[in-house]
Amino acid sequence: MDIRQADSTGVSVRPATAADESAIVALDATITGTAKSAYWADILERYTGPGNGPDRCCLVATSTTGEIAGFIVGEIRAWEFGSPPCGWVIALSVAPDRRERGIGSLLLGELCAALKQGDVSTIRTMVLRDDKVNMSFFRGEGLAAGPYIELEKHLE
Amino acid sequence: MKLQKASRYALYAVLHLASSPDRHYSTAEIADEYDVSTHHLAKVMRTLVRSGIIESVRGVGGGYRFAGNIRRTTLWDIIHEFESLASDIEARDNLSRPAHIVVSGLEIVTGEIDGLVRSTLDSITLQTLLRYGIEAIEREYHAAEARAGSG
């Protein structure tokens, strides 16, 4: 995958590597309040390791100084209940002090381009419905409620 | 979902002002554009000014202008100034057991629906909604062109 740069964002997008782990863990912890080192080590191993095709993708947006300003993770999943395989956005984070510059849009656009090479025509994601920032971001990027709905049950 | 008239008028007015942020519109102009009551819209405009979503502009060429952030203000930010959209099914203390079961079950379902409605409205910014409108018009235009081309 080529490195892409958008003028207005001041960042470049490239595939993540194992060396990005600590920066991704730190950025994720800044936003979620929890440092999940083992989780991200596993994600990076599975999404950036050798042999991964266009069906798994982890990208980072880096500033001119190499600092990670954001990242996105996505994959193509086969799906039951009547759906053909589609692209899933599993994670997307942009550093709070770098928001409102189009970095999230750039990352999502690059992820979509990568997943499209895997021959899917739809992307999906799942966001907490009260998460106004992410909900309005994905809405603004053209995602809308689809034909599937998340159902869950508390296990006693 | 059926919106109250005040919510609908507020959405018309705020979206109209937000779509042309450099222009001012009078209540009469907006009422005329959407074919709604000027009197009723005037009351809605006063509420919107108090909430800070729009502001009045005095003097010649005065009227109202959008005062929010088009990328941040959501449909819910406007609607909740006028109504809660919450269902009115509520279990009272003195219900019999069978009635309590029925009402409690309905409360769960309507609560789920209320949550979905509210989160949907709160996720759509004015900018996104205006883009939906532009895209819908473009699709209609291209469909009409295609029909004309094949006819």
C-alpha cells in the first residue's frame, strides 16, 4: 500500500507495524482511559503480520515528525444471517488535539480503499449509540443505519 | 415518529438559516418558503433565540441567522427544545398485577424505541442532514436525466 498524504490534515497514512504498538496503546489509553497492551499487541500481530492480504488492515496517520495522530483497524468478515462478506471498521481513534482536521476521514477513506481490493462493496461498524462524537463522525462519512441491528442479552 | 408542529417548524427554520450562514431571513420569509403559519413560527423563533441556536439581527435587512456550529449541532439539539419524544406509557403505583405486567412490558419496548430514536436524531448533524438533501436531489436529477435519455 502506498503512503498517502492529505494537505489539510498534515499527516501521512501508512500501514501500521509492530513498532507502532506503544504509540497506539498510549493513544488508545488517552481516549478510553485503559491501557490495553496485550490487546493491541494481538491486533498488530494479526493485522500487520506476514501473509495478511487485503482482508485485514491496520493503518496509522503520522505527523511530519513521525508522531502517531490516529489509527484505524478494519477487516473483511464473512457474515451469517444472509449477508455477504463486508468490510468492518473495528477501531478508529484520532488524538483529541488533532481532531477537526480531516484525519479520521483520511484514515477511513484509505481503509475503504484497502478493503475494496478484497472485493466488498459495503462497510459496517458498531458504535455505542450514545457516543455522539463517533456516531456523528460515521454519519458524516455517509454511514447510516443498515438492515442489521445489534441485539444483546445480559448473562446471569 | 410524528413530530410536533413546533419541532418541525424549528427544523425548517434552523436548517434554512444554517444552509445560508451569510444571509439573514425574517420569520415571514421562512414561513413563506415552507408554507407555515408566521404567527406560530415567530413563537418558535423566540425559543430558538433563547436557546442560542439562532440569533436575531437588528436593523435594515435584519432577521435571524444561525448561531451554532453546523458540524456539531444535531437534529436532537433542536427538537429537544420543544419536546422529549418520550413515550407516555408509565406504570402507576396502584396497578393490578396483570395490568402491571402489561404496562411494564410495554415500558421496556417503548424505552428501547425511544432510545433508538433519540440516538439517531442526536447523531445527525445539520451538515450531514443538508448533505443527505443535496444527494437526494442529485439522485433525482440523474434518474430524470436517465429517463429522458432512454425515452
